[in-house]
Amino acid sequence: MSGKNKITREEALSYHLEPTPGKFEITPTTPMTTQRDLSLAYSPGVAVPVEAIAENPETAYDYTVKGNMVAVISNGSAILGLGNLGALASKPVMEGKAVLFKKFADVNAVDIELDTMEADEIIKAVKLMEPTFGGINLEDIKAPECFIIEQALKEQMDIPVFHDDQHGTAVICAAGLLNALEISGKKIEDCKIVLNGAGAAGIACLELIKTMGARNENCIMCDTKGVIYKGRTEGMNQWKSAHAIETTARTLEDAMEGADVFLGVSAKGAVTQDMVKSMADNPVIFAMANPDPEITPEEAHEVREDAIVATGRSDYPNQVNNVLGFPYLFRGALDIHARAINDEMKIACAEALAKLAREDVPDEVAMAYGRKLSFGRDYIIPTPFDPRLIHVIPPAVAKAGMETGVARRPIIDMEAYVHSLRARMDPTATILQSIHARARKAQARMIFAEGDDLRVLRAAVQYQRSGTGTSIVVGRENEVRENLESAGLGDAFRELTVVNAANTKHLDAYRDFLYKRLQRQGVDREDAYKMAARDRHVFAALMLVHGHGDALVTGVTRKSAHVLERINKVVDATSESGAVGITAVLNKGKIVLLGDTLVHEWPDENDLADIATAGAGVARSLGLDPRVAFCSFSTFGYPVSERSQKMHVAPQVLDARGADFEYDGEMAVDVALNASVMKKYDFCRLSGPANILVMPARHSASISIKLLQEMGGATVIGPILTGVEHPIQVCSTTATVSDIVNMAALAACSAK
Ligand SMILES: NC(=O)C1=CN([C@@H]2O[C@H](COP(=O)(O)OP(=O)(O)OC[C@H]3O[C@@H](n4cnc5c(N)ncnc54)[C@H](OP(=O)(O)O)[C@@H]3O)[C@@H](O)[C@H]2O)C=CC1
Ligand SMILES: CC(=O)C(=O)O
Ligand SMILES: [Mg+2]
């Protein structure tokens, strides 16, 4: 695969293999722990909603998951641009679409692969599934069968049926084109438009663009046989015929001459640089074939600097991909219990997307992409991780649906609806995206201290191959090579820099530095020398302080207390020197920071105030407004206990310091995190649930994190080591490859 972020075959396969095969699982939302739960969820209790639904079918939206459940259906006949590889092979794409539905719009989706090429069989199978779902997303079914299937199902079904490759693509393409033409200063009705690929996506894109004002005689459609002209007989069907025009052009090359717009939904490499050269001024090129575009942005820009280029991929600017549409179209449709997704809803989606890209981009989005995005040639359409999409697009879609009579249950309070959509947003992706984007900007040389650990090596390879920076691995060359080979990453050995005491020319400097630092701490010269050469945490920290790397990640092979003690031989990372460990816990769409999870064993009230301040700093760096709760088993002085006294006093320390963030305490965790419990204490100074929990001691902090991780399935990032002069992050011994990569990215964010 090409592109800036090199993805290897091995990485793609292991992403799908681990931690369990595939990309999602199904989780219950109601308790199922007691005899009573069983009686309610199953027999006899379940009989009650059964009878209610039999009496009034609309109540299925109240008593079952139907109203938030979409089927992603394919027969694998046009998997991306890979062609007909069959139903089973399409499963990774369909599982992927299901995950995108969930992650971007909190829509539950399951993939259903139907092993048939017969349109009638698909129509029958899908129609029979109507009771189960609130909507049907058809995916990667080739033309022309897809037109017949969608049309029949729309007529027969009373829920939205939407072929994503047709309308999802058309909507995004239209949104992008509106903006691209505004930038190039052209009017759609004057543009000469060439569309390559007369299939599902192509026909739908051209139809929508003509509805928006493009003139029939100005649009040339091509397929594998070349231009679709009036009178052509080969490889035709009624849908292509509808777009056939009188023209002397016969090949794509002929068609491209003087064209203002090229839209590609065909196949990799279909467009040449010569074709691009022959286009009009400020040409718009949407090379949307996946996974590889018709022409890469580099190739297009090489011959035409004035081109506005978009692709379907996420590793270039301007991603014109239906991922920007289907999650939000269905969110809006489901929320009004829609009977269909009609043209007005699609156009509302396209207009809302186009408008969003022209608006000022909030800092949180800029932070997620590591650069300020502003409407222009490299930003014609919002980016998929834009957190505004979830609360801007579905209301526009829902409103259009309500106005055109497809809503079974219209939304009364739009403002409350927008608010509820915001709450559906899972901040995890935005936050991680932001960390990685800032890391990529820093381009830090990352020292991975534990080159004998396979997870570390895989993380080092990922860090470098993803373009985040350069990986320096501390380890023996032979061992590193063998380990990489065993992981199928043999070719990565040449890419990584492997450093050890035997091959560095700086060992003498490292030794002298260490001896000088430790000579008054009872360490003699020989021991210091040995430590410098033999202890990889020490060796790696020495590299860092000498500027032979920009940041350091370690801790995967030994307990963090041991690692920290070793690192302290070289740099000051103690409670006395201001170091604090803050751990981010992400779960169910919420993020909470806990501290101190690494450095302070038993903090006093002054230390607690320091921890709160460090936590506030981390929160701000993640784009959050800090709200600190000093946690205890007691709340605002009751029950009185010697153990909670310091938690009671810590806010007063911050008062005296004039801290510039919200804090209060002491309080129990339910008061801190649950707005309705907090309300009982109307004098509480927090304006909302806390997002930083300062814990009484390291043990309570650590116990809480591990409980949340093990029992609640939370994602944990950290402990994030702050207050240390050099960027060092200490992973846990249970860290996965992606945990290590996240920690490396965090370290890179604070690299100078
Ligand atoms: N960025 C996005 O969001 C999306 C991108 N796509 C991409 O669009 C492409 C087509 O998908 P889809 O419409 O579902 O598939 P279909 O199978 O329905 O249609 C494919 C069409 O492309 C034509 N075609 C194939 N190769 C070439 C070529 N080298 N030159 C000219 N025409 C060609 C075919 O011609 P013929 O009729 O002669 O066989 C056919 O008309 C895929 O690459 C897909 O990844 C699709 C949906 C969304
Ligand atoms: C993006 C998409 O749906 C496709 O390429 O088929
Ligand atoms: Mg598709």
C-alpha cells in the first residue's frame, strides 16, 4: 500500500487478530446478575413487552434495541475497489463499517454477509429482517444489481434503506465539491465534469451533482470501456444510458482535456499525470477509489500545483469518504424513527457538512490534527475525527426528515436533542488523536529502553512507520534482529537504530556523568560505570540527558517503582523534585484523570495541592477544563476521620495559592462523578462532574485504576509522568503494543 503512513500487511492482520479475532463484540446494557433480573429480562417478565409490541408495533422502539440498530449488508460483489471477492471476504469491511457507526454516532450496527449474487435473494432476505432493525445500510454491492435491490427494498420496507456506496459517497462528494468550487471560483453550471466509474458510487454522484446544477451536456461519464456516449452499445445498462451524451470524446484521456472537475470512483491508477496536465485552470480532482486512489495527491500536484485534490483515504488532506455521512445520516434518521432516508435528508447532510468546513475550526479539532485547519485547498471538508459532526449533522438530517413527513416520532426540543448528541460523543478518539497529532508534529527521536521485549520492538516499529518520529532501540543487535524476525518484522531491523553500551561512542561521557551525580550518594566509580553500561533504564536515561534522543519510554519489563528508582539515578523524578504521576481513565465516553498514581506514596495536603495542579496541567493539555475533586470515603467533613483530614484541608492550600482552576473536597467518588448526587451539596464549587480525582495515596489511586480497568473495561493511559525536566514515560508491565505507542506519543508531546 502507498501513502504517507506506511501500513504493513503484518500490522493490518495483527490489528484484526488481536486482542480477539475481529473488531467488535456485543455488550448487554441491563443488569443480569440476580434471579430477579433473569425473571425480568427473560421469562416471565419478557412476556409483558412482547404483548405490548404485538398490540402496538411502534413500542418496539421503546422496549427493544430496534430503534438504535442498523444492519450493514453486503454480498461482497464490489468490496471497496477490490472487486467481487465474495461475501465472506467482505466481512472485515462490514465489521469496520459497524464499528464506525458505533464510534462516530453511537449507532449499534451488525454486519450481515449474504452469500448470493442474486438480487432477488438479497431482497427477500433483507425484507425478512425488517422487524430486527431500525435501518438497513447496503454496502459494497456492485452495480447494476445494487440499484434494483435498493429500489425494491425501499418500496417494500418501512424503515430507511440506504446504499452507502451510492448516496453516502454522493453526499460527501457533493459537500466537498461545493467547497472546492467556491475556492476555485467556479460555478457548477459552467463546469466541465468528468466522472470515471459508472457503478454504484459513480451513478449516484453524478445524479446528485446534476440536481445541484451541473448541466447534463457538461458531464462526461466513463467506465472500463471509455466514454459513455449516445449510441454506445458495449457494456451498457439503463443507468449508464441515462448519462450518455453526444460527444466525440471516446477515452478518459479525451474527456479530461479542459475538464474543470474529475471525480473518480473507479480503480487505482486510472488517471495519468498527462491527463491531469490537460485539465483546465484550478482543476478539482477527487480520486476517491479505495484503498488506492485513481492518482495520488503527490502525482497530481507534481504536474499541477493549482489542483485541489481529495482522496478517499485518511492519510492525505481532504478525505472525501462516506464515513463522514452514513453514521450521522442514520443517527438523525433513527432519532426520528424515520420510515426512510430521503433526498432532502441527504441534501441537508451535504449542506451541513459543506458549511461546517467553512466555519472556524475549534482548538480541540486543530489539536486533534496537530495543525490549524482553515477553509482552503487542503481543507475543503471536515475531518472524520471532528467532534462537531455528531451534534451538527444529525439535527440537520432529522429536521429535514421531519419537514418532509418521514418522521414517526418528531423531535420536539431540538436544543435538548443537540445536547444529548454531544453526550453520545466518546472523547477517547479525539484525545488519542490529539496526542498522536502533537507527537507527529514533534518528530521526536524516541528512545525505547527495552529492546529485548517484543511488544516494545513492535511499538518502536509502529512509532517510526506511522511517521511519528524516529525510533532508537536500546538492545543487542542480534537479539533485536531475531525478535523482529520472529514477529514477521524482519525488514524493520534496517529501519531502526539499535544502540547499546558496546556500540555507542558516548559510553565514557555517560559513565563520568553518572559517577559525578552519584559519588556523594555512596556509589563508587566502578559501580557507577557498571550501572551506566549494564542497566538499560539508566543507559537510556543517560542517552536522553546527553541529547542522544528526545524522549524516553520504558517500564514494560520491570515494575514501575524499580524503573523509577533507576531513572532517578540519572534525572530527578521524585516527589521532592516535583514529579507527579497522572493516569487518564477513559470509559463509556467519559475521561477522568487520577493522581498520584506513580510518585507520591502518602502525600500530605501540600503534596495533594501539587498533584491537583499537575492534574489540571495534564487536563488542559488534553483540551479539558479542569475540575478537581479531592477524594475520600467522607464528604465535606463527614464522617470525621483522621485519614480524610488532609483531603479536607488540601482545597484550602489551593485557596491560599490562588489556584486558577475549579477544585473542591473532600468528597466521595459518587459525589465527584455523578451530577445528581453532587446536586445535594448545592454549595459545592464544581460546575460539573469532576474530571480530575486526587486520591489520598498511591495505593488507593492504583487500586482504583486497576479496578476500573479489570471490572469496568476502561482504557487507561498512563501513568503520565509530569514535573520532570526530561520527557520520560513509564509504561506498566501489562502494557500492550498500542499502550506503549500511546506512551511514546505522550513522551513526544513534551519533547523539546
Ligand atoms: N471514497 C468513498 O467514500 C467511496 C469510494 N468508492 C470507490 O469507488 C470505486 C467503485 O465502487 P462502486 O461504485 O461501489 O463499484 P461498482 O462495482 O458498482 O462500480 C465500479 C465502476 O467502476 C468502473 N471501473 C472499474 N475500473 C475502472 C477503470 N480502471 N476505469 C474506468 N472505470 C472503471 C466499472 O466499469 P464497468 O461498468 O465498465 O465495469 C464500474 O462502472 C471503488 O474503488 C470504491 O472503493 C466507493 C464508495 C465510496
Ligand atoms: C468507502 C467505501 O464505502 C468504499 O470504498 O466502498
Ligand atoms: Mg463501500
